[in-house]
Amino acid sequence: MSKHISHRLYPPPKISNPPLLMQEQPPFNQTPELLAPAGGLEKLKIACLYGADAVYIGGQKYGLRSGADNFTNSEIEEGCQYAHEHGVKVYVVMNAFLHLQDFDGIAEFLGFLGEVGVDGIIVSDAGVLSHIRKHSNIPAHLSTQASCLNTQAAKLWKELGVTRIVTGRELSIYQAAFIGQEAQVEIETFVHGAMCSSYSGNCTISNYTAGRDSNRGGCKQSCRFEYQVPGLGKEQTFMSSKDLLGLRQIPLYIEQGIHSLKIEGRMKSNMYVASTCKAYRTAINEFSKEVPDQKVIDRCESELNLFSNRGYTEADLSGRPLFDSISQQEENPNKFNYMGTVIHHQNNQAWVQLKNPLKAGDQIQYISRSGPNKSIDPSKLFNFSHAPIQSARQDQVIKIEDAHELFTGMVLYKGDT
């Protein structure tokens, strides 16, 4: 899809890195929480199994990802129970910009979230925050949508009842940490995933081109389209940001006392959730050591490059992003095919529900919770009649024998990586 733009585009000027706002002794120096996306109940369970400390989910209303699976009330209850049994917290997003009619039923929903033990609510609207304070005792986390970019704003939000701030993505790690120190509030920042080119996600292009409100859950991602700009020649994706990759900045997150590292992607696949959780859990643990093993970090980064992406950038994490943070290429494709998830494991046998067809000779691998991913011996694959696999269709259940390293919820893929 192409659109024509009437003004001339100039590359932004090069700007030097901002001064380091926190230099000598940061206030916390703690191991940060790893916060993972969960667009549905299955993804929540996978995130818990692959190392997340917390997950963020959406209900059927009030959130910004209407295209995600999202959770019914019964699924929220089941998800909270499962997560808490695994020592994982659950945060619910209620960060859409609501109109007056959107508040119908919000008091009842908040009461329900309190009953099932939700650990936090992510909010951007002051009206929603007032209802949270009135109808529940659940901690409120300020969404990045609210564009909290300075200490004064952080202090005001804290006075209004916010206990954690997801700072605007326009801030560096140093600046975010400084706000947390000055306002004495928890800080959460993004560490990985798709980036919005608009200021803290406050975009109206989707409204204009498709009548879908980005700030109310309907973003069409119009910034990803190619546009024709007079004077620049061919159509370009000049508004499409590269994806964020903060893996090698984890030592700085730890040093500066950032409380929570957030992975973007509630609409992404089970494969994405498993791999990003594994990579960042491994990296956080490794960088927390006195002498990290760089080979482990290199492996984590290599695994993250297996996903479709728009190229990677560290964006604002350590300084101002330059023009090379904009993606000028087609999206890099996946280097694997998601094959399925282990739905049952017992007596050293695993049952896998396939998500793609399988035939003899396909190389199947699984995402380990730590260490390199490993291949499965094809001779251990059987159908339900205990015949060796010659082929299997999508959604069929197959059995893997001698599966001592597998577990319920493990994710499998096909490829030669």
C-alpha cells in the first residue's frame, strides 16, 4: 500500500549522546524483573516456563491490542493461578485512551481482577487510574503511552497513586533511572521488540488511513507501509523503525537499578515468547555474574536473530538514535518454522500438537530453557498408532519417545539452525 506525502523529508541532524545523568553509585544495583508478553493463555504458560518473572496480559476490553487473543475472565483467573504457582506475577493492561461510554463495567472488572489476585494494572488514562484507586487495591503501573519523560511528571503520577512508571521510549537508560531515583518510584523500560515511530505510541496515522484508532486498540501499523516522498525517488518505509534489541545493554540496566525489563509482543507467536524469554533470562543471569561468558551472550543474540525482524537498533537506550534506526529494507524472514508445543509429558514420553505439517526427514529442534537448542532424533517420532512418522498434518498430535529433556509447554520448531 502506498501513500503520497506532500512535504520534503530531511534526515535528522546527528546529535551526540546525552550526558550520563547517573555516574558513580546508582541507588539500587538489583537484578531486574523480566516482563514478558502473553497474548493468550498458552503464551502465558510458555513465558512462565521459559524464565519470565512477570507477564502482561489483556482482557476483552480497555487494552491496546484488540488483535491479540486476549483473555476472557475465566482465562485471567486460570492464568493468575498458573503464574502464581510458578512464582510469576500477572499485570493486566488497561492502557487504552477511553471515551466516556468505554467506562461501562469497569468497576465490576476491577473488582474481579482484585478477587483473582492480579499483581498490577498498566494504565495511561487518569480517569482509569481514578477508578483503580476507588474500586481496587491493585498497584497501578503507568503505561509508556502516558509519555512520562521527566521527574516532575513522575512525582505527580506517584501522588496520584502510581507505583511504577513505564517511561517513554524516548529516554535513555540513564535518564529513566534518574527519574526513578528522584521520584522514588519503580521504573520499567522496554528491552526488546517492535518500535513505534511516533512519540510514545501516540499516533493518528492509522485513524486517518484506515479509521482504526491506534490509541484505542486498533492500530493498522500504517508506519510500516512504503510511501512516496517527492525528491527521494522510489517508495520507502521512512517511518518504520527497526526493532529494539537491548540485550547488550543489560549490564547498564542492572547497574542503574531499572526494576523491570519489558519484552514487546502480545501479538507474537509462542515461538517468539519462548525464545525471547529464554534469551533475556539467560543474559540477565549471565550478566549478573562477576565475569560473564561472552559466548553465552553471543548465542543469545544469535537466537534472537532467527526471528523475522526489521533489523535491530538500540534506539534511545544509550543515546539519541540516528537516521540508521529507521528500517530501509523489507522485513527479514523467520529462519525456522514453528512446529508445535508439548501438550503432555509422562513416563519419558512427550505428546506434541503440531502447528505445521511434518514429514519424514524434517529436522525438528526444541527450545531448551538454558543452553543451546537441540535436535530431536527422527527415529523417536511416532504417530498415535506408534508407527514411525512418514507425514503428519497440521493440528495432529504426535509422540516423541525417550524424551527426558522435554517438558509440558516446550516449544518445537523446524529448521537447520
